[in-house]
Amino acid sequence: MTADLGHTDGGMDGMLLSRAEMTFNFAGARLEPARDREVLGWMMNQFLYGEITGIQIGHWLYQAPDIEAARFLARQAVEEFQHVDNFLRIMTLLGVSPAPAHPVLRFLATGMMGGSWAEHVALEMAAGEGFVLMCFYAIIDTLDQPRVVDILTRAVKQEERHVAFGEAQTMRVIDGRPWLRRRLLGLNLVSLWAVRRLARVMSTRLPQDSPVLRQLPQFLARVVASHELRMRRMGLLDVPLDRLSSVRRALLVAEAYVGKVLGAVVGLLLWPVGFVTGRRKRRLTDTYLSDPAIQKPAITDGQ
Ligand SMILES: [Fe+2]
Ligand SMILES: [Fe+2]
């Protein structure tokens, strides 16, 4: 190992990374609710979908390895559904409406749902919620809407705990299991591909007159670097990412993911078909936009 991996105990709420290590400096650029309404609306709808995927916790509660983990998940489920209400409140404050999430986001949050406890804690909690947390920090640091910033500031404390739990559980499951460590690394490489893909979508589909959005490529580089640091501190990765040859990456991904990716991509492609024909089991992640709780939320002021 040649990189300075730094301390591993200075993070927020037990995370392996500090907030500073998960923060990008936008150099004073601001998100302005009026000018950046379309960008903010798009982003909030991706977050809303992500919070709706809190239903997946039910699946993992059933597979929790011990009572402490089950108790954590039960509490997390309550928190994720509080976050749904948070985003509905934020959308009202920003004057934007619930709308469908982008397919790439659905792929990341649902299509690639973990197939085992190890995948869940490594990919959905340590990695996925880590990516989301960096976006929340970025919005808190740049958005000119104090009430929205207040709501997000409260939410990040909970997300930090979710990420810390994912990191700790990941380290536990890979201990003494090199094959699992390799597999989780391969899965993480695909997650990073999807995150880059999502950033490309944002660069091509959203208006670029926001000085924050114009820094998206640099922000993305920071997200990737932070995630690399997290993988190294968890022990998933023992060399810098750029030292992994493309052949090695391809082998890792193939070993870890080939069946899973194909299944998820086919599922993604067939999603509209299944949705229309009704042959696919419809879950909240399919129906939430027409749910009364989303259409006419009972949201109290201040939360
Ligand atoms: Fe959440
Ligand atoms: Fe969370």
C-alpha cells in the first residue's frame, strides 16, 4: 500500500471518512431556487425515489445476522420514511412536484439491489448511501434556501449512521473471505460506472447555467476519490483504483457480476413492459407517484 489512508476513526457518527473528506469545494458557487428550479426539481425527484427504496429494508430485516443489526434496520426503515416526508416538504418549499426518477437512478437503487447481506451492506449502505450523503453535503453547502438546508442538515445525521453501519458490516463480512472481498470490489466498480453514467445524464439533460452544475465533472471526481478512500479503509481495495488494469477490472466485474448485471439490465429494459402488462409485481417503487401519501401529503410545517 502506498497511499496515505489517513485515520479511520475521525468520521461523523463513526464513519470511516470525515465530512471534509466527503466534501467538494464549489468555490462559492450557489444553487438559487428560482434560477435552478429545474435542476433542483430533477435532483429532488431522484432523492425521493431513493428514500422510497427504504421499503427494501423489509427484505434485509428478515435476513439480519443478529438482533443488533435487525434493530438498526427497523430504526432505519422509520428514518427513511421520515426522509420521504422530508423530500415532499422540500419539494413544496422549492415549488417543484413529484415526478419519475431517471432509469439509471432506478437501476442503481433498485435494479442492482443486493442479492445477499454482504452486497446489501457494501453496495447499498456503505457505497450507495455514501454517494447520496456527498450529494446532501453539496446541497447543504450551496443552496440558498435555509429551510431546505435545515431539513437536510437533520437528515444527514441519520444518513451518516446508515453509512457507518454499512462500512462496519462490510468489514465484518469480508474478514477472512478474500473471494467475497473480490466480489464486492467488482460490484463496486459497476456502481461507480452507474454513478458516472448518472453524472453524464445530468450534464446532457439539465440546463447548464447553474455555476454549481457546471462543476459536476470535478464533483464527480471527488465522489469517486472519496469512494476509493472508503473502499481502501474498509479493506475492499488494496491498491489505488488507477492501478487496476482494465483487464483486471473486467475480470473482477465478470467474476462478481455477470449474471447479476444481465438480470438487472434485462429487468430495466423490460420494466415498462411488465409495468404495462401488470405481469411484474408492482411495488411501492413503481406506484409511489400515484400514492395518496405522495399526491396529498400531510406535511406539518417545519419538518
Ligand atoms: Fe434516507
Ligand atoms: Fe439512509
